[in-house]
Amino acid sequence: MIGYGFMGAAHSQGWRVAPRFFDLPADPELALVVGRHAEAVAAAAAKWGWAESGTDWRAALERDDIDVIDIVTPGDSHAEIAIAALEAGKHVLCEKPLANTVAEAEAMADAAARAAQRGVYAMVGFTYRRVPAATFARDLVAAGRIGTVNQVRASYRQDWLVDPGVPLAWRLRKELAGSGALGDIGAHAIDLAQFITGQRLGSVSGTLETVIAERPLPADTAPGEAATLGGSAGSGTGRVTVDDVAIFAGRFETGVLGSFEATRFATGRKNALRVEVSGTEGAIAFDLEDLNALEFYDRTAPADRQGFTRILVTEPQHPYISAWWPAGHMLGYEHGFSHQVVDFVTGVATGVQPTPSFADGLQVQRVLDAVERSAAHESIWTPVG
Amino acid sequence: MIGYGFMGAAHSQGWRVAPRFFDLPADPELALVVGRHAEAVAAAAAKWGWAESGTDWRAALERDDIDVIDIVTPGDSHAEIAIAALEAGKHVLCEKPLANTVAEAEAMADAAARAAQRGVYAMVGFTYRRVPAATFARDLVAAGRIGTVNQVRASYRQDWLVDPGVPLAWRLRKELAGSGALGDIGAHAIDLAQFITGQRLGSVSGTLETVIAERPLPADTAPGEAATLGGSAGSGTGRVTVDDVAIFAGRFETGVLGSFEATRFATGRKNALRVEVSGTEGAIAFDLEDLNALEFYDRTAPADRQGFTRILVTEPQHPYISAWWPAGHMLGYEHGFSHQVVDFVTGVATGVQPTPSFADGLQVQRVLDAVERSAAHESIWTPVG
Amino acid sequence: MIGYGFMGAAHSQGWRVAPRFFDLPADPELALVVGRHAEAVAAAAAKWGWAESGTDWRAALERDDIDVIDIVTPGDSHAEIAIAALEAGKHVLCEKPLANTVAEAEAMADAAARAAQRGVYAMVGFTYRRVPAATFARDLVAAGRIGTVNQVRASYRQDWLVDPGVPLAWRLRKELAGSGALGDIGAHAIDLAQFITGQRLGSVSGTLETVIAERPLPADTAPGEAATLGGSAGSGTGRVTVDDVAIFAGRFETGVLGSFEATRFATGRKNALRVEVSGTEGAIAFDLEDLNALEFYDRTAPADRQGFTRILVTEPQHPYISAWWPAGHMLGYEHGFSHQVVDFVTGVATGVQPTPSFADGLQVQRVLDAVERSAAHESIWTPVG
Amino acid sequence: MIGYGFMGAAHSQGWRVAPRFFDLPADPELALVVGRHAEAVAAAAAKWGWAESGTDWRAALERDDIDVIDIVTPGDSHAEIAIAALEAGKHVLCEKPLANTVAEAEAMADAAARAAQRGVYAMVGFTYRRVPAATFARDLVAAGRIGTVNQVRASYRQDWLVDPGVPLAWRLRKELAGSGALGDIGAHAIDLAQFITGQRLGSVSGTLETVIAERPLPADTAPGEAATLGGSAGSGTGRVTVDDVAIFAGRFETGVLGSFEATRFATGRKNALRVEVSGTEGAIAFDLEDLNALEFYDRTAPADRQGFTRILVTEPQHPYISAWWPAGHMLGYEHGFSHQVVDFVTGVATGVQPTPSFADGLQVQRVLDAVERSAAHESIWTPVG
């Protein structure tokens, strides 16, 4: 595993726990975690149970006893690591977003396509697909339970930037983060909407908004760096160069219209990824803040008994559930990372491309790019890729 | 009252009930209801308790014993009736939308402004402002309980057009209805968002969508008329010329960004008018399908006790409630029409312009128009009026 | 109408509104309202639109132009008025509880049985049966949609007595009110559970609790009366002689077990009448604080799609709804009183005994009495009646 | 760990995961799992990551490298193992219920008291106390946020016995399970209500009910055993000898009244452990089916802003949360087992008695026993212990 931030903890938990509940075709070992700071990465290795730690990710690629590279670094380093790993014959699991730019993502998708021909696979980590209620939503749509899709709504809302005292962290700087709410959480809304509907966005009309333009510099900002961050002179602040809010309309290739929103300013919404899909025969509504349930509306039921059914997605018949606890016993955020391990290891071990592939990740990147281009041109409708 | 459709029933109930619960400065009498078909309007008068019925609305304007004209006809006749009534010195209550075109609405607003100088008042019927939870939301925002507004979401979702068998009624023909979901229900979302925030939209970027392009002609369509309705030859269908779905981003004059949606294709949503306003100190969320409650988030509460509070807006301290039942006893859809009567009669009787005025109605009309213009130009940002 | 308190307002609204929405076989006129204080009752008549007011209810019984007596006085006067009215050949609608004692209720039921033989009908006002979602719950159970009933839960919770400053009103004195939470709101829970299941309670095991034993005397308490109210000497308080909380288990005649609770100390619950019925094939859950919806669980659905469906009971197929507004437009508390008028007038005019009859009211009274007897004997199981 | 059923999986997960997120004063190793069937327990050890497996729990007590015995066997073996382990100087974590009888539980509590004097600790596993929202509820009550408790409601409802085809498993036989819903899930409701309020039940009035009296024998029932199970002759069924439903009123030692229910027949309720505590200043409501949230009502808020606040208990300020994920990222059922490990290891390593102690477990057992005695005597009020 390359990287050891918040995502490192989540991925570690996935690798550790998945084999204890699922029968995997291969048995993962937590061999090595790599990071820049030797001491910190050693501490992470100890805490999360990795056998070794190191500071040179290229060295990892040379080891024969390592088959999989799991990339959880910030987006600006994904391309270099992933491409090198694939070329070294390692299977790659890479956190989303695939990259910070479309060009990087294209190079990664190309490398993945070449590697796949040699039986080496790459996958991008949109784990919310693997929340059982989300997977089940996809299953219902694919099985025709809501008929033909008429309309889609997807949003991902948080509120951690409402406080103007939140400092100018790397996530608020375009050169490091690529974009703001759009790429960080909007990407999840896009992926999930596409996953559940089985349809891809073809064009978008979008608006980006930075609500708070300047923020305090982090305490450890070097004086030289401060000068480059564009804040009002002497204010101790720097300019926010990414979006706080992204709103866009999207048209799927099928013609279906969707509305999308990603925001870090929705006061009181902590992790509200919601997708609602309306069809000719029914509808589904998913909410990550209520992740053990799926709302399902069946238009084919008798008129006086129609309504949204709150399905507790904890029955053994539901995706992934039979490996866990009895009905009615809740799963949490991290279980998606175990499911990701299950699907990734199964794909790799059985020679079947796991999804979402890098090509899928690239396509999301192109949607993000189209939103940015639309926003830069008065929200005019803009084709994806 | 001119007109006697569904809105006639609702207005009649408002006029009948309001004086029984509220102390009004004047005592309304249900004098006369006017409609095109003598027999049908007489039946309506009998059913709803109006003293007389008639077929000539101009005759009503000449009667000295009539002080108020309540207009509940379709939008294409509002301007003519309202302007004539105001010129005849009658106070006017006019259902929304104010008119089908901006030009008509401007003429009406002008007439209302002139009349107001003579102490004759006009008001447009956005009754959802008068659902106590919505009024209370406005009060909380106005009192600063959510601080400065950062972001707005408003949507009005229904599903009655999902069935392709729904015939091509007047509401689906632009020449009669002006627009589709946009004007019919989107207008409510716009008005309510502006009302609660106390802010006006300055520009928009919008998309309109007709999901089902052709629908069966109503059974009573004359052969000659059928030919003009543009359906596929011999199909017994006609073209839908209004939007089924309207999605738009809006920027308030303050710079605040909002997302808006109006749809008749949200399967399972029957009357889901929702407005969420996110501020620096809190948030409010209103849902017409849960109209006795308001969700309120207080960011100034201790961090471990923050959350959306479901306030049952049925306490005597809440707007309009003390006239009705004890705490915990629910109100319904129609109560807004009683509150409208209270506010209209109070304004008229005390010589204070009741709101929303025709100028307010015109401004909503201009927003609708801007959305249509934006939609016609690839969703480019378009200033309101 | 005899009486003009809070219930007088609700009944007046029912009489006034029902004929405007429903086609009734007879046309009710609001002829006369009777109360003790001439001035107050005259004001009530004016406010609620009754033609006349008076202070002598016996005089009303002698009037040929009066066919129906509607009794909304406190429970201790029900028996005398109702029996006299029935004997005078008047149809009687009597607010619940039928009476304060079983003996009175028996006399009333006897009088009603005799009158019914002459085509004169009596009905008791458990209006919550006529909330459409409650009626629909009964319909679903009766149609076998939840199979055979296995278990019942019913509770009615309010919180208006949590404040120790609430004075010793008549509702807190056994000699006037009969009982406390038990009779006032527990009676509704009992009636509704029996109505929805179509089963009657046969025995109970109950506990009564007075949480706050002494309360301030009302400001207008006469000095002589104060002395009789049993408070601590010189404290300005009196003893609460009714229950604040009633909890009981009940066994229906079918053997089904139910749990019941009535309380005025459930902080935050304003009007929470809830009934849940669990059956072999499904379940229903009703909540008066969410009165436009019914939760329905269908155990015959595929295992992965089971869940509680929130049915918005506002469709034209639902009980009483087609007379009102389009789907998704909410009804409120008072609509049950219109439905009561519809059912009462229809029964009376067509010669069919309307329900709940006085015999039904007597049976509820017997359940209340059995709970009190059980509570007085360490909660030992006690047969009803 | 002795035993390896469903609870073995949950405890294993707790032992495995806790040290990866929390800083523990001692580092647990998964040394040995013991069970009756060598092959099955070896498979469990392999799956869950225990170093060794064995079939002789007494041998484990003799090993110096084992400090802790974790008992997850059925209740009828708890006493023997736990007492022996404590006498062998091993710290003991024992699943609930502490034992099947009060006598056994007393012996265990005695042994634990003796061991504690030697610095050897025992704890019983009511893990739902350690769901963060439940712990936080206790904290709010202890901090006085709801004032003085007036009333309590606790219920635990499931529906897995609605199907009459569910066979006569050990949980339905009194000689093996001790009791039915009462001890299995009612014990949780009792413990949680006592934990949150900080009060103990002093007396109860209860009713037990077996809804389905006979069930099919399990396929592997030996012919000899079948004859002892009391079913109708030749039917292939046996008698259910435990309760399906338990309803009881309980009075806390403070005088506060509570209502309790445990049922396996609440159709549609999968794991609905709910506790609501009503106080003079507020209320809390917890629901295990919505375990990341706590409902809190603050009666000290302004009258027009009171309501139940849905607190998402995922903030770093909330109990246990800072060790896990960012705000808004949900936890699941199993996290309580990690928290249990944290609290147990911390207590043991620092020489502080962890709670709930065996004495606490004994007290719950006494409540269960009192309910059974009350139920056997027509529900008469019965003192605990």
C-alpha cells in the first residue's frame, strides 16, 4: 500500500477483515506500507498491522513477493505510481479520483488496457458502489424493477467548510487537489448514478462556486509558500482555488436528464450522498447517511398500497450480506472496503477484469472535466470527452 | 369568485372557514361565483355555498355589493379579468401564476400599482407561503437563526405524468398553460425559496425537458382541433408542447447560489415541494409532504448535540396556529387558503398592501421567463427580467 | 349541539364542512348551540355559525325542527342528556368517552338499543377511526393483507403535564373527569386497536401512575372549594386524583396479546396515538402525528424487497379521500369530524345503525374499568365487564 | 475464547480490530479458540485468525500464556467455565445472559467478587451499551440534559418466529435457553434502560406468551429425543417451552415507571431495540435499527423551536468516535464489540473493574426471574430479587 492517510486506514481495514468473513480465491497478506516520512509510516504499519514499512515505492515494485499495489496517496501522484506498477506486472487498486487531470487518467487507462492483455488488472476505488444498499439498487434497476429510467437526481452534501476558520488545506488548492467538492465528492455522485442506472453521462451544463474565497493559512505554512497563495496582503490568508459547490445538469447517453450537486456548504449534512432514480415502473432512493436501507417505490403495486418501502438491506438475500451478521444487524462505512477487496481479489485471482476499471475512472474524470469547461463558459451544455 | 375548478373548491373553503377561526376586520360573504357553463357553475355554487352563480364576470364588476374579485380561472384569462376588476375598484385575489406571459403580468402589476394608490389592492395566491411551517421557516431566517444564507435548494416533484396514457390536457399545451412543470409547480418553488430567504433571483441557467413527446388526445377533442395538435398522423395523439421537467441553477441578487427542480416525473413523489436553506449558523428544511413539521439545524448548539430538529409546527407560538387546535393537532393542505383569506382581508380592510403583490407575482414570472430563455440557448446564464 | 368547548369547535367544523365536499342524503343545518353561560354560548354561536344559542338543553329536545343532538359537554353530563334526547326521539352523536362510569354507560347503551328499535340512532365520537389512514388500516386487516393477527401495540402519548406548574384543572380531578390519561386518551388507543383488528379486549392487567401528586389550584378556585381539594395545607395546591400514566397488557377475546400505554408525561410527544398490528402475513403501523401516511409491511413480498411501505393515504382509492383534494394534498386533524358527520348522517338518513354505537362505547368503558380494577389489585389479570 | 458460534465471530472481530484503531494499554493476541468439535473449531480458528484451536477448555485455564478467557457458549455452560477461569486467575469476558438461572448467576457473581480482590476481573457482554449513540444517551441523562426521569419505555422486537415453519431449535427449549424472547433480547432492553437511566428496576408485573405452541423438530433430532419434546404424537413436532413475547411493567427503585416488551413476533421489525426516556427537561430516544443516530428533545429550548433532534452520533466529540472515521461515516453492529474490548482491556490492564460486572449481570438475571414469577402469578407485582 502506497500512502497512509485516512484512506490508508480504510483500505487496511478492508484487507484485514475481508478474508475473515468471505471465502477469497487468494489470501491477502499485509506486506508493506510505503510513505514519505519513515517514522510516521512505521507507526502506521504498526497500528494497522502491516508487516513492513518503507519510503521508496519504486522498491516495492521490484519485489517478487508483492503482487498487488494499493494506491491511497493524493491524486497528483496516482498516475506515476499506477503506471509504473502496472508495467512492473503488479495488479493495482487505486483510490478515486483516478487522477487530477484527464491527460493523466488517459495515460493510466491506456496502461491498464495494456496490462489487462497480460492478465494484470487495475481497478479504481469507488467503494460506495459496494455499500449493499447501493449494489442492491443497481440490481433492482438492472432487473427492470423500476422499468425504464425517466429521471435521475444525485447529490453529495457535506458541511465542513461552513466554518470560515477552516484553514487552506491541500484539498482547497487546485494545483494539489485538482478540484474541490466536484472531484472529491461529486465524483462519487457521478459514479454512483452511472453505476445504478447502468448509463453514462454524455453532456453537462454546470456551475462552480467558491463561497469563501480566502481562508487562513495552515500554521505550518512556510513564509515563502505563503507569498504564493494569493491571499490579501499581510492577512495570513490564502486564496481558495477550488469549488466549494458544484451544481450541474447532466444528460445521459440515453437522453435521460439528471440533476447533480456536490457541496461542502450544506449545513447539517455530514455525508449525504443521495441518488434517486425515477422510472416508468418505480423508483429507488439511496442515502449514505442511512446506508443500511434502500427506499423502493413499486408503481406496479395496487394504487392504494403504493409508497416508498424502506427495505432494510440486511437480509441474507442482499448483496454481500450473507457473509456478515444475521438480518437486522447493521453494517457501516468501512464494510465497503472489505467488499472492494473481495471483488478486486476475486477478479484478479480468476482473471476477470474487476470494476470499476481505470477506463471507468477515466470516464468519470471526463465528466468532471466537462463540468469545469461548462462552468468556465457560462454553463453552456458541453459534451463529455 | 371567477372560475370554479379545483382551485375554486380550495378558495371557497378558505372564505368559508377563515372567519370561523380568525377574528377578521371584515366579514366575507360568499356572494357570487361565475363560470362559463351556467349549469355547472350553479352546481358549484350550491355545493360550495355561494349565494348566487352567473356566467358574466363583467357583470360582477358592476355590482356595488361586491368588493372583492377572486380569480381562479386558468392563467390565460387572469390579465383581462384582474385589470378590469382593479379598474372597477375591486380588490383582487388572483391565483398563481399571475399570467402566462411576462407582458400580461407587467400589465397586471401596473394596474395593481395604480389601484393601490386609490386604496384598492391586488394579491397573488402563492398559498404555500402560508403553510405555518413555511411561514415559520421565513421567520427563523429573518430572525437570523441560520445566520447568513450560503446556499439554497428548492424542488417541487410530482409523478402524475409518468403514465403515458395521461391525455393531452390543457396543462400540456403551451398556448393554454404557458409552460409545464416550470410554471405550474416550479413557480411555487421559486416563490417559496425567495419568500423564506427574503432574497430575489437575479439570473438563472436552466434546462427544460419533455419526457413524453406525444400523448393521446382527450376523448372530447374535436376533429378539427386534433389536426392542429401536431401528433403523428392518424395516431390519435398530439404533441406535448410544455416541459415535463425543469432543472435550473439560480443566483440570487445577493450572490447566493441555488439549485431548482420542478418535475412531474419523479415516480412516487406526489406533492414534494421541498426547500432547504443552508446558512452560516444553521439550516432549515421544509417538505410539503410533511407539512406540519419543519426541520431546523442549529450550528450554534454544542457540537455533540447538533442535528436536524423536527419541530412540530403546531404550537400556539407558531404562525397562524393559535386560531386552530391544541398542540399536536395537524393542519392540512387547505388551511393555507384560510390563512390567505386572513392576510388578504386584513390587508384590504386596514389599507396595507397584502403580499405577495402583483409585483411579486410579476417577478416570479420574469424568473420563469429567464429559465425558458436560458433553456432555449443551451442553458447559458441569463439575467432575470 | 350541547356544549361549546374545544370539541364544540371541532364538531362545528365537521357539520359546516362535510356537506360542501360530500354528497349527504340529508342536509344538516347548524340550528342551535346550548351552553350554561348565555353570553359565552352566544359568542360561540356567532363565531362558529350556529343560527341560535340557548342555555336550556331540555328546551332543544322539545323542538320539532331539531332532529339531531350533538353532545360535546364533559363526560359527567353525557348520560343525562343523551338518554333524554333519545327518549325525545332525537338522533344522538355523543363525544367520547361515552360516560364517566360503567353504570352510566350501561344506561346510555340501553336507551340507545331501545331507540334504535324506533329508528332513532346514537353514535359515540371516536373520530380517529375516521382518519383515512386509520380506516385504511382497518380495511387492510379486514381484507387479510396482514394475515392472522399475532400481536398488537397501542399507545397514546402526550406531554402537557410534564410542567409541574400546570394547574389542577377539571381533567385532573376524578370526580369530574372519571379518570386521567386512561379515559381521555387511552380510550382512543383502545377503540382504535379494537377497530383496526376487528377484535375486542377480554381481559387486562394494568398499572396506573400519578407522577405529580399535587398541583397549584387554578386562579379562580373558590376558597371553600380549595379546602376540599386535599392539597398540603396552605400550599395553594390540590391533589391530583387521576392517573398521569396508564400501562396495561390486554388479551383480546381471540387470545391475541396487546400492550397499551396512555401517558401525559412523554416529553416531546404531542399527540402520538400509535397502533401497530403484527400479523402472519404483514403488519400495519399508524401514527396520528403523521396522519396522512400508513406504514404497511407485506411479508408475502419477495424476501429482498420486504420493508415498511410508507403509503401516503391521499389517493382517490383511499377511504374518504376522493371527496377532497388531488393525491398528495394533506388532510388534518379536523377532517375526521367531517367524516364522522358523513357516516352519522348517512346512517341516520338511511336507517342503518352508525358505528361506533353506544354499545361499542360501553365496551370501551368496561375496558377502562377493568384496567382500574386491575391496577387497584396489584395488576392482577382482570376480565372486562 | 470458548465457543465459536455467531457470537464467536463478533467477539473475534472485536479482538482483531480494536487494537488497530484504539491505543490499548495491552496488546491482545488471538491465542486459542476452544470448541467441542475439533474439525469445526479448527476451521473457525483459521477463518477468524486464532493461532490455535482446541477442544478442552480446562486445558486453556492451565496455560500461563493465556490471561483472558472469553466465553461465547450458550448460557447453560457459562457458570462452570467462568467460575473455573476466575479461580484459575484468568480475567473473564462472558456473553450475556450471565447464566440461565439466578442460582448460577449468583455463584458467578460471588466468584467474580472474590477474584476482583485479587485483581482478576470479570465482565458480562451487554455490548449495546457500547453503541456510541447509546453511550451518548447515558451521558446526556447523567449530565442532567433531560432533567429528572419521569418515564421509561424499552422494547426489543424481532420477527423471525412469525414463520411457523421455523423449527424447534435450542433457543425455543427452556432447559437449554432458560427463557425465550425475555432472556435473549428482553435482557438487552432491561440492561440498556438501566444503563441509560442509571437506575435499577425494583419490581415488575409481567406477562409471557407463546404464540406458536408446537414447531417442527429439527431434521437432525434423534428419535429418542423427539419423544421427550412433547409434540403431538406422530406429528414430527415438539412443544415450544419458552416465551415468544414478554410484556412487563417495571418500577425502578426511584419509583419511576417503565414499560417493557420483548418479542419475536413483531412482523417487519428485525432488530428493533428501542429505549425512550422522558424527563422533566427533555427526552432521549434510541433505536438500534438506526444506530448511528440519537433522538434528543430539549424542553429548555424556546417553545417554538422544540422538537426531537436527530443527532448523528458520528462526531469526534461523541463516545468512541474519534478513533474511527470522519464525521458522517457510519459505524455498524460489530463496532460495539471493539468498544467492549477497549473497555475490558483498559479495566483489566489498569486494575479498574470493567462494567457491566457479573454483579450487574446477576441483577438483570433477577429482573428476568421476577418477570417469570409475576407471569406465573397472574402478573401480580413482584419484587426483583
